[in-house]
Amino acid sequence: MGYQAQLRIWRGDAGRGDLADYKVEVNEGEVVLDVLHRLQATQAGDLAIRWNCKAGKCGSCSMEINGRPRLACMTRMSTFGENETLTITPMRTFPVIRDLVTDVSFNYAKAREIPSFTPDPATKPGEFRMQQVDVNRSQEFRKCIECFLCQNTCHVIRDHTENEGAFAGPRFLMRIAELEMHPADTADRREIAQDDFGLGLCNITKCCTEVCPEHIKITDNALIPMKERVAGRKYDPLVWLGSKIGRRQVKDTPKVPGKK
Amino acid sequence: MTQATDTSSRTRAQIADRTLRKDPWWRAPAITATLLTIWVLYATVHVFLGRWYWVPKYHYLTPFYSPCISGSCATGSASLGTWFGKVPSIIPYALVSLPFVLGFRLTCYYYRRAYYRAFWRAPAACAVREPHKTYTGETRFPLIMQNLHRYFFFAVILISVLNTYDLTQAFRGPNGDFGLGLGTLIMLINVMLLWAYTLSCHSCRHITGGRLRHFSAHPVRYWIWTQVSKLNGRHMQLAWITLGTLMLTDLYIMLVASGAISDLRFYN
Amino acid sequence: MTDIERHSYDVVVIGAGGSGLRAAIEARLRGKKTAIISKSLFGKAHTVMAEGGAAAAMGNANSRDNSQVHFRDTMRGGKFLNNWRMAELHANEAPDRVWELEAWGAVFDRTKDGKISQRNFGGHEYPRLAHVGDRTGLEMIRTLQQKVVALQQEDAVSHGDPEAMIKVFAETTITRLVKDGDRIAGAFGYVRDSGSFILFEAPAVVLATGGIGKTYKVTSNSWEYTGDGHALALLAGAKLLNMEFVQLHPTGMVWPPSVKGLLVTESVRGDGGVLRNSEGKRFMFNYVPDVFRAQYAETEEEADGWYADPENNRRPPELLPRDEVARSINSEVKAGRGSEHDGVFLDIASRLPAEEILRRLPSMCVQFKELADVDITKEPMEVGPTCHYVMGGVEVDPDTAAAAVPGLFAAGEVSGGMHGSNRLGGNSLSDLLVFGRRAGIGAADYLDGLTARPAIAQADLEAAAAEASAPLERPGGENPYTVHAELQDIMTNLVGLIRVETEMKQALAELEKLRERVLTVGAAGGRGYNPGWHLALDLRNMLIVAECVALAALERQESRGGHARDDFPQMSPEWRKVNLICTLDGDRVHLSRQPMKPMRPDLLARFDRDELKKYLTPDELPAPVTPEEKH
Ligand SMILES: Cc1cc2nc3c(=O)[nH]c(=O)nc-3n(C[C@H](O)[C@H](O)[C@H](O)COP(=O)(O)OP(=O)(O)OC[C@H]3O[C@@H](n4cnc5c(N)ncnc54)[C@H](O)[C@@H]3O)c2cc1C
Ligand code: SF4
Ligand code: SF4
Ligand code: FES
Ligand code: FES
């Protein structure tokens, strides 16, 4: 039943570090996080891992296992061969704090720039009436557990740090989509989606969808529909003409000022 | 941001490898690149060939030549009439439709993903470092033109109508009455799948209902959107299948037109 | 002396779960400069794991529901040991709090007429839980998180700095509350990633640190639940109430071992799932206690009829309050009718079509598929009791959430009283909102009545810093992971679901031995993000809490709710009048009895006299009323 697994784990801080080799016992039914915990309790008490729920619900334990961005608590050891060496590294896109823990504050900063839910001020709490069919789309996006694996994998920032300022990443472009599809929201974030949050940088190559542990169809259901909405707002000759002759006025909601 | 300490000096973990993935991640882009290349080469050759596109006896017209508007078109093949005189086949005979069909596929959200990954390698596969120094995505010319996809969609709807008309013609036998051959069936399947591909388009999904905030206020459009969404879930498959059926239809008609094989007739 | 980063705030909220965020939002809305401190990242607090829903008598699913019924259900669930004023406030205010969430962007599941949908849960008479599939906690925490962000955005416009009025200090752990005389003056802790020390000077501190589950081995709780708030309150001189009441949720996963304890939401039963033993029998029919006999079905037909027609059928016994179900499962397993891995079977597959299961319980489907290779749309799940929630906690004033120490407030799971001896499912999420808000108001009002800000003595800081640094100075000390595992074993084996005097005495003796060892644990490695060090510091808290639980459990000689004694299996009306209070005397836990305040007559009048007889002593009962007077 049990066997000794070979692990290579990135250990270090402030960017400097290296892969260290370990041998750890594995029992039936275990996930990578169990094995890391055993390592922590028996051989490396100070091994830094971030985790909370151990049930795929909180999105804390994001890391890269054999080069693939995953949740450690939802990756079964049985998906690997017993003789296979597992290489475990921190998420590459975010600055490393120590070992497998990264500094994900980039994401919180982006979250704060997106204009919040803006209901009609005349609707008082308790008076909202929304049909299930109208909330289904937003609900799909609200399944997001903010593991930031999509943010980590998206090549726009993973491979090009210079885009970090201009690009909010799939998770937050999806947040914009969620609000744009919310039946009780009244703001219009289409223009800023393109101009301030970098929707145009996304080339719909779908890596965000591929890694999302919640299986949210980020690209198909959020990003592409947003691109279509933006096309309607910014690249539609009729809308453009209409706004020129003052017939159709579009009220764009501006992005929220940040610090500095 | 939410951290109390100064975090600005932190850097990413320095890992030199381009990727630590151990699975054959390079396989999918390689297959995509190969298949797309074969298809484009084949289509280019036939489009500029200027022959073997029309089977007068059974009224088979390959989609690559529809509508045939050149003065050089064979009699009977020009459903919309000829728009100019005889020109060499360096000017494709279906001059009015090909750019739109091509543009539609080029700006298709699925094909974009496919060729960005397979040819431009941005990225070749997830969590595999891409080779470019800089990256501007679809924010600048020419790629910003991808935003015009929906106009290609409108055009291709018209072209699909035309393909359907071509199909109805293929149901006519040599004497003009009803007739049915293998070619007809191939064209039928092709046209049906072309419609499925076209209607499964993301722009179509947006236009028919996706743009609405309140589905409940538009039950009919919601229903259409649900159906389109179902098709849309198969968009990638349809994109590949229709490449296949297009090529097959064209090849079959070419072979019949050139006399290499004769059509298998079921009726008349 | 090590450097200590200093911050000054009006209100410091320790905990970024539902209650903490709600308290912080309220304090900020009332113009107070507020800090939110959390051991984990922003948006990942334990509340995120809540699945089933938030109980609020909005009456959307059944218009007969109202706050009076909710109050009654809560008191029954808690076996009348609840602080009735809290139960009353909770029932009254829960609907407004849920609606408020909706106005802040929460997207609940809907009814046909577009209102918030409500689902059935154990102990609730009507469908009452506002929910989003089986991820309600996520929706709640995300909404509150986004509300905090919305407030920060307002401040960015008005103050030029989003963090001017409300700021989140994520991955920061508080290890001590500091006082000025008898008043709260601030909170001291360390930043997890750098290991550096940090001090928050603040006249008002709200504890919202959640529960104590990590003192047990089989638990649905995460590492955060080390009883920090309970211990901090005791160390600061506050009182803990009725710590013997620890809820074991009846349905935790039992296989494979790595997920043992992981929660299987009660919604499975609320949506039609049934419990069977190894003989395929729905055994819960044999375990309906007398106090609940009248409300629960006696036959399978009647039970099954209830889902569609609750007017004419009584509830299935699977939906009894959690303590009852947990004990019944335990009895079945003990009687040899358990499953292969000492659980019982929870079957939804034969009760609902697969698509419906997927739609209503998506994360359960994933959880079982990915972690246990079980397809719950086709096969039953194996389940057994798991430590889930602590009803006991910091004693607070119901209206203001103020603890015994001036300036200290507590809300959420860390506070005590609201749920009596057993919490009903769904009552926690609404509790967080109702009392989180009240704690925010309480803190703001307290500040308004304050003339001078308290000061902090340097000596206190140095002591706190020395205490926190100690494990790092013993790199060769005992392994904290080992000590933790032993503590969990003691509590699970000796102060678990069914308790007896001899075992609890043994537990106390073993905890005593552990106390020495906790003082010798060491952490190798540096200060930066060192989990060994963090655990070493948490051990102090877990030990204090474990002692409280064991002492109180030994003292209470009856069985009630989350406290079941083999040697005293009956519920006693005399004991109902007693609250057990834990305080700290030096470093010793001290236990005392405190009489329960009698319930207000108008609240008593909401119950049938016959029902009250089961819980109250004869002299507490209201005078019998003649039928004419009753209406
Ligand atoms: C699996 C599961 C499912 C549940 N389902 C439901 C349900 O359906 N309905 C329901 O009503 N209830 C449910 N509950 C119970 C409910 O979720 C919890 O009781 C509730 O979330 C507790 O919230 P809280 O605000 O008190 O604390 P939490 O959300 O637990 O937050 C505690 C916070 O305190 C912080 N903290 C702790 N110690 C310190 C310290 N020393 N320094 C700084 N910060 C600290 C933590 O980091 C965290 O941010 C469930 C519980 C579990 C485990
Ligand atoms: S689809 Fe767009 S957002 Fe998603 S990973 Fe690819 S480029 Fe990034
Ligand atoms: S969208 Fe998916 S991958 Fe991205 S943060 Fe949310 S849960 Fe994670
Ligand atoms: S620990 Fe919560 S998602 Fe893995
Ligand atoms: S055709 Fe592919 S998205 Fe429009």
C-alpha cells in the first residue's frame, strides 16, 4: 500500500533557491498536500506551504506540480507513477516569499481597480427580483475560489512582466464579465475592460480555462463574450457614428483610482 | 497591498527551465500546425487552378468556387452571373466570397487560439515559456482587426445561403429533374456542418442573446442563445470537421469533374 | 529589543471571516478607522468552506415562516440552553442581513418569482437557508470581501488612499491582546511572511477568530481553527461560556484516511439524501428522541411525502438536529451495522436523478469524485461524525457583543451562547452577519463614549515579543507537530462524541503532562514563513482551549446537545439553569458555575407548555393558560 515517493521541491526565498530532493512515505488515497504535510511534520518543519481547507474550496494551495499549475490538495498521488519523481515549485508568475509560498498581492491590487457592483440606488435591500436564468452566468464566475492559477498561467504576464500594469488577468477580466452580466448592475465597464484592464492583450489561447480547478469556462463564457461586448462598444461603426452625431450616448464607468 | 510589510523588493523564483512539464505538451501544437498547413496548401492549389470545380451534368459546384463570378466560369456554374470578363485564374473565380470565408476563419476565436499556439507559439502550451521578447496581444494593427469577426460572420451567413442554393442545384439530375448521387450527399453533409459551424460562432452567440443582461425578458432570444450555446460548446470540433468536409467535398467534385472517377448515382 | 512595526487604529478586527468582515464594514461605515487582521489571505478565512446556506426567516419558500418560528427552532436545536436574547436578535435580524448581502452583490439561487431561494435543513421547520448551490460560504465571504473593496474605492476617491479608513493585514497572527489597566489597548502579533512583530494600538478589539476544531483529529476544520480567539480572550481576562459543547457533524467523509473528517454538507439530506446502515435500513427512524417525536415521521412513506407536501407529512428523521444524528450513526457503527470503514451510508443516488444531483450539489460531486473515486450520482457515500463547530465561546452581551473586558468584543464562532448546546445548520452564517454587525456598532459606540485613548506599556510588549520568539530560540526543542498530534489524540479519544468521567479525568491528566512539553517545543529555521514556528505558538492556545473543554465536560453531569455523557445519559432541567464559565487564573484554567437568566415571559409564551415541560424545571414553567386566553 504505502511507498516512498521521490520529491524535488523548490526551496528558497527572495527569488534565490534550488530544488531539494526528499523521500516521503505515501499512503492510499493521499493527495500531494498530504505528502507535503508529512514532509513538514517529519523532515522539514519549516517548509513553507500555504493551505487552508484541504478540500479545493479556498484556493490557497496553488503551486506547480511537474510543471503544471495545480491545487496541491486536489492532486491525487495516484495520478503519478510510484517511481516518478515529482517536481514541485512555487507559482512562477508571482514573487516568491519562501519555498512554495508566493506573494499574490498583485491580484488584490487589480481587484481594487474594478468598479464595484453598482445597483440602481432606488432598489432597496430585499426588493431585488432576479430570475435564475438571469443569474446563471454570473453565478458560474462566482464559483471562483481565487486560487490565481489562471493568473499564474496566463502567458501575457507569466512571460512578459512588462504587461503587469496593463493587464488585469483572466480572473479579473472575468470579474468584469460577471458584473456586466449581473441583472441588477447598471455600470458599463466595456471601455475600461479594453483600455485599462487589457482585454485586448488576451489572445484567447485558453490556458486560464485549462488550469481552472473550478472548471469555469473562463475563455468561452467570460473573455470572449467580453471581447464581443467591447467590439460592440468600441469597434462597431454604427455605434461610433451614433455617438458622433450624439444619438446614442454611452456612459462609460471610469476605472477606480489606485494608490500613488 | 494587503501585506503589512514592504514587498516591492521580492522577485519571482528563478527557475531556468522553459517548462518543467513532463507530458508531451508539444504534441498538440505540432499536430495543429501540420494539419492546418496541409489544408492551406491544398486549398491554395485548387483555388488558383481554375479547373475541375464544376460538374455540369449533376450541377455540382465546389464551395471553393461559389459564387463563380468570373467571365471564365463554366456555363451554368455562375449562379449570380458573371461580374467581369475573362481573367486568368490568378484572380480566383469566387473573388467575392473567398476573402470573407478566409477572414471568417482567420478571425474565428477558435482558429486564433489554434494558430497563435501552433505557429506563433504564444504560448505553444500552457506554462511553457513563449519565445518572444515582447507581446502586445490583439491590441495593435493588424491583430486588433480580430475585433471585426462579427462582420465576417454576417457575410458568411450570406455565403452559407449561397452554399445551400448550390446544394439544391446538386439535387438535379442530368435532365434537370430530381437526382441524387454520392456527390449530393457529400455536399449535403458539408452544407449542414458548415451551418452548424457558422451558427456555433461566438459572435453569433453574442448577437442572438449573449449581449442581453436580462434573459428572462426575452424568452425567445434566450431559447436561441441556449441552442447556439450548445453548438458553441462544440465549436472547436466543428471547426476541424468542416475543414475536413470542405476538403473532401472539393476533392470529390474535383475528381468527378476531372473525370478521374465517376459519381456514384443513387437516382437519376 | 526586536523592532516592532506600529499601527494606530480605532477598531481592530481579528479575523477576516464572515463575522470579522461584517464587523469591520460596520465600524468603517460608522466612520471608524478599522484594521482587519487575518492569519490567512484575504478571502480565504474558514467561512469560505461553509456549504449549505444561511438561515433567515424570509418566508420566500414557505410564507408561514417568520422570525418567531426561527427563534423556536433555534431554542429547540440548542435544547434551551441558548442565550435567548441572542437567539431572538438573530431570528429577527437575519433576513435584513441576508438582503443586505444581496444589495452588496451576492448572487443567491432564486425562486420562481425571482426572490432568494431557501432550502431545508436539519431542525428548521420550513425551508429557510438562503444558498448558492453548495458554496454559500464562498459567496458570503466574496461578497463581504468585495464590499470592503468597494469601501476602499470610496476612500480612494475621498481620501486619496484606498487604505485610509479600512485596511486588511493578511497573513498576520495576533498572539496577545494588550491592555491599559483593565481596558483593551491593542493587539500584538507577527507577520507570517517576514516573521517580524507588529503592534496595533486600538481602544477597541473585535475577536472574530472562529473555532477550535484543530484540537481534534477528525475535523472538518482547517489549520486556522486553533482556538486563538478563545485563548486571547481568556488571557486578557474575559470569560468563556459552556465550552463543553462541541458539535460533531454527523456526516464527514471517512475514507480514504487522508480526507477523513472532510465535511459532507447537510444539504445532501436536506435535498432528499437518506442514511442507511450496512443492512440497507433507514435506521434514523429508531432514534427519534421523545422531545422531537411529534415533529418527525414514523414511516418511510410519510418521510418521503414530506419533501413535496410538508403540510400533511412530518419531517424525515434524517433531518433531526445534528447531535441526534451523529449519536445515532455512532450507535449503529458500535452495533456492528456500520460500513467497511466504520461509517454509514448516505444515499442520494437512488433519490434524485443524476442531473439534479449535479446541479444542486456540484462541489460534493467533485469532492467525492476527485478525492475518493466515488460517483455520488451512482453510489452511496460513506460518512461518519466529524468535529465541526464549537458552541461555547467568549461570553458577550447580546446587544453589543461586548465581552467582560472593556473594549473587547466578540462575534461569530468565537463567541458563545447563541447556539446553546447545539447549533442548527445554517444558523452560523446568519449569526456571523447579525452579531458581526452588532459588534461593529458596539465597538463604534464604545469609542464614542471614550475620553482618552489607552496607552501601551513597553514592558507588556517586550513580554509578548519574548513569548513569541521563544520557540525560535529552541531550535533543538521538541517537534511541535508531534505535540499537536498527541493533543488531538487525547481530545478525540477521551473527550469526543461520547464522554465518561474516567476518560475525561485521564484527558486532564495527560493535558497536564503536555503543558510541560508545550513549553519546550522548538522551531528550526528562520522567522520568514516558518510553519513549524507558527504551530509552536498555536499550541499554547489549543492547550488552554482543550483544558476548558475537558474541565467543563467533566463538570456537566447530563447529556445535552453537543455534550453526551455515557454515565449521565439524560438531559436534566436542573443543569439547564447552569452556565459553565471558564476563566484563567495565572496560567491555570478555572471553572465556575453561573446561573442562567430566566427567559422573558413573552418569549416563553411562544412555546407550548407541554413542550417546555421537557426542558424546564416545574417552577420555571409559566402558569397554565386557559384556551381562550391563548390567542
Ligand atoms: C466545512 C464547513 C461547512 C460549514 N457549513 C455551514 C453552513 O452551511 N451554514 C452555516 O451556517 N455554517 C456552516 N459552517 C460553520 C461556519 O462556516 C463557521 O462557523 C463560520 O464560518 C465561522 O465564521 P467566523 O467569522 O466566526 O470565523 P472564520 O470565518 O473562521 O474566520 C476566522 C478568522 O480569524 C482569523 N484568525 C484566527 N486566529 C487568528 C489570530 N490569532 N490572529 C489573526 N487572525 C486570526 C482567521 O485567519 C480567519 O480569518 C460550516 C463550517 C465548516 C467547517
Ligand atoms: S485565454 Fe486570454 S486570459 Fe486566458 S490564459 Fe489565454 S491569454 Fe490569458
Ligand atoms: S478563475 Fe479559476 S483558476 Fe482563476 S482564480 Fe478563479 S478558480 Fe482559480
Ligand atoms: S487548501 Fe484550500 S484549495 Fe487547497
Ligand atoms: S467562427 Fe469561430 S468564433 Fe466565430
